[in-house]
Amino acid sequence: MTNTSTLTGPALQASRAALSAALAEQANSSQHEQELEVGEIQEVDMEAQADGIRTVFNDPSNFNVKHPLFSPWTLWFDSPATKGRNMPQTPVSAFPQTPIPQTPGVQAAQGWMEDIKRVISFDSVEEFWGLYNNIIPPSQLPQKANYYLFKEGIIPAWEDEANKHGGKWSIQLPKDKNRGNVDKMWMYTMLAAIGETFDPSPTLGDGSAAASLITGVIVSTRPQFYRISIWTRLAPSGSDEDAALRERIEGVGRHFKTSVLGYPESARLAGPLATEVEFLSHKDSEKKGKAKKIIV
Ligand code: MGP
């Protein structure tokens, strides 16, 4: 498979396997529960498991099980509480941080980025779970808050070079009916992003690797609804020349709707405070007028 990663085959496989295992965990756990009798204790051969692998349980600082991601990611956050406040850039110093390059896009977005705080960057499955287990889930965030998980080096703004020709898939879900679902939906959205399953094998016509279409994912809490979005590098114009791109973009939307959010492809989701899974270019979002959306 061709992709933009610099990882070697086994590392890629390990990364993928760890993410698939996490996704399969929910299904497996209920099956295991059925296989074990009530009160029965599952036997685990700890010695065999530990052989050759130093986990965090053997050595809390030098364990050697770390599965690299295809690329590093950065989590950003904003909420009414962060507005105008000078929060520390790195609340957890163990995670690597790199300065944001001052591209023209970054400078143009300065007003918008003022209240968005950079939380942390990570580049392995283990660091992802370390972060995930230590941040407040979307269902418990205050109103008008956002988590932005973007590829390192891309800021969560239309103005960034990587976003300015792009768009977003999004779904809006009424809060009252989705308080119990939104945390899982957001977790699966992040796993699909960092596991690169939205746009899995981008290649150019000459067979060389192309950048993945995905630049980041966002969850937003609003007074009456949640919104989850997937930002893409490009947006199809509607012309015949863009047919291949449109197909690729639609593939991202279908994967989001069916595999990540778990809806049947034929399901119609729009209703009071709810939208379909729909795509809009950032240029159309900026205009705020009537725009043509793609729906899956
Ligand atoms: P939003 O938060 O994405 O939409 O953008 P929402 O949730 O419908 O609106 P809210 O008012 O409930 O938060 C809200 C507004 O923020 C937009 O209309 C823009 O004015 C501004 N904005 C949003 N984004 C993603 C950007 C961006 O990337 N760059 C700039 N400059 N402004 C943005």
C-alpha cells in the first residue's frame, strides 16, 4: 500500500493493528463475557505475555511498547472559559511540542486563532490513549466548546495552506438524544483520523504517494446540539474534471457515516436540530449564503 507515512511496513502494521484492536474491543468484550461462566476467573499466562515485552507495568518510564502513528497530531481546544485567557501552551510537558511555522495562512487566521489553545502533540497510539484518558469527554464540556484534532503543522483554520482549498463533512446531533453517544462517536472519529482510515491509500496517477485528504477532525458543543466535522484538504468544484475528487470525498463521507458513526448508508438523519452527514467547502461556509451541499 502506498501512503505518505515514513513508517516501515511492520510499524505501519503494528499501528493499524493496535487501532483495529481498540475498535474491535467493544465487540469482543461482550463475546468474552458470554464465554466465561458467572464467577469464573479468566486465566492469563502473564509470564508468556511479558516475555520480551516491557510494558508500563514492568517499568513505568522505560517500557518499550510504543506504536507509531502515520503522522503526528495536535489537539487544540477552545471554550468560553479560554477566551482572552493566556493559558500555558503545554500543560503536559512529557509530550513533544513544535512551534507553529508562521505561514501567511497562520498569520491571516490570527484573530480566529486567538482563543484556540494548543493542548498537546503526540505521535504514537500509547500517547493518544494517555491523552484521551486524561481529557474531559465532549458530553461533559461546557456549551460552545470545541476540540480540534489536526495533523501537526496544520492549524484549525480555513486560512491554513492545507485547508484553504478544502471543506468539511459534518453532522449535527441534537443534544438531548445524543448525550450517551457523542463520546463514543468522537472517539471513533479520532481513531479513524489517526489510523488514516477515512482516505486510506491516496496515490497520484504515477503511483507515488499523495497527501491524505484529511487535515483534522472537530467536535463542537452548542447549547442544543453537538457537531462532529472532518476537514479535508480539497473540495470538489462540481465540474466534470473534479469527478474523481468528488468520488474520493464521498468515500470519506460514507466511511464517516457508516463505519465511524454506525448508521446504515440509506438512513436519513435530518430532523429537528439534526442534519444529514453533509459536505460543504470552506469557501461556501465563509459566504454563509445558500450553498450546494453533498449528502451521503
Ligand atoms: P463555527 O464555530 O464553525 O460555526 O463558526 P457555528 O457553530 O455554526 O457558530 P457559533 O457561532 O455557534 O460558534 C462560527 C464563526 O466563527 C464563523 O461564522 C466565522 O465567523 C468564524 N470562523 C469559524 N471558522 C472555522 C473560522 C476559521 O477557520 N477562520 C476564521 N477566520 N473564522 C472562522
